[in-house]
Amino acid sequence: MNWAIFAIAAWLALGIDLGLGPTLALGGRGGVVPSVAIAFTAYVAMWAPPRTALWAALLIGAAIDLTSELALAGRGTGVLLGPNALGVLFGTQFVLAARSLVVRKNPLSLMVMTTAASLSAQIVVLAVISARELIGNRLGFFGTPLAWDTRLELEERALSSLYSGLVSLVVAVVLIPLTPLFSFVTPTQARWTRRS
């Protein structure tokens, strides 16, 4: 994979999420927001070799963690590195396992994979943060607790996953024609994977 093109596309996807997130948000406190970064990660997972896709997912997940603020129970916000990195990694693994079942050049395939990857990722994020809060509240680890309502977060993140799936249709229309730029498969790999 061409990592320079990947870095530019990932930067643009995260920028769209950060810049247009409040504009595209549905509902009250802006909880239902689509993720172009997750759609881009699902796109990479559909085309790239498995190891490359997993490294890309880890990088994008860590970037999402570093740019996402969580409300603290007292006042203010904080950054928690790890939940999205693990979640996006898990969602990418799901796409890698299921990508042979879909037609990669069909935008609807990316919609289905983005929705599934996002739901998978959000389940892991909820589990990690909920476990952190449970352990932190019971044993006094991790400092200041978060303002965290698991039921509300589950609803918002599930709806955000569906919304991300819809937005991925636009992402697919833009990225599928640009697939050769990413050089997902090198000529050497292509030679060894051809059937006689």
C-alpha cells in the first residue's frame, strides 16, 4: 500500500469528521454523528492485504482516540487512548473475515461493511470504557471518572453506525475510482496470487 496516499486520505477523513461532525450531527447533544474515518478504514480493509489493513486500522483508531474528548464526571474533558484503537482494529478484522462475500467495487458493499465494522468497533469501545469505569469506581484506579451512561452511549453509537453506513455511499463513490492510487497489491503479490 502507498502509505503517503493513505496518510493524506486518513487525514482528510479525520478532518471531515472533526470539521463537519457538528454540522451532520442528529439529535440532542450531538451524539449521532457519522464517521468518514470508519468508512475509510472499512474501504482499506476491503482492498488491502490483512496485515496492512490491521496496521492502518490501529493508526486510524489511535488518531480517533487522540481527537475525541470524553466528558469527565466533574468538569472538563479528557482524552483516553485505546478504546477506539482496539475497536477499529476489531471492526477491521470483521471486514477482513467477510470481504470475500461481497463485490468490492459495489458502493453498497462498502455501506454494509462500514455499518458492520462500526457496530463491531463501538461494542468494543463501550466494553473497554465501561470496564474502565467499573474498575475505576470500585477500586479507585484511573483517577477522575467519566460522565458515562452506557445505555445512552449504546443507542447513540448504534445509530451513528447506521448513519456512517449511509455516508459511506458517498465515500465509496469518491474512493473506488481512486483505488489504483493506493497500490493495495504490489505487482509481485499480484503475480503470486493469479490462478493458472
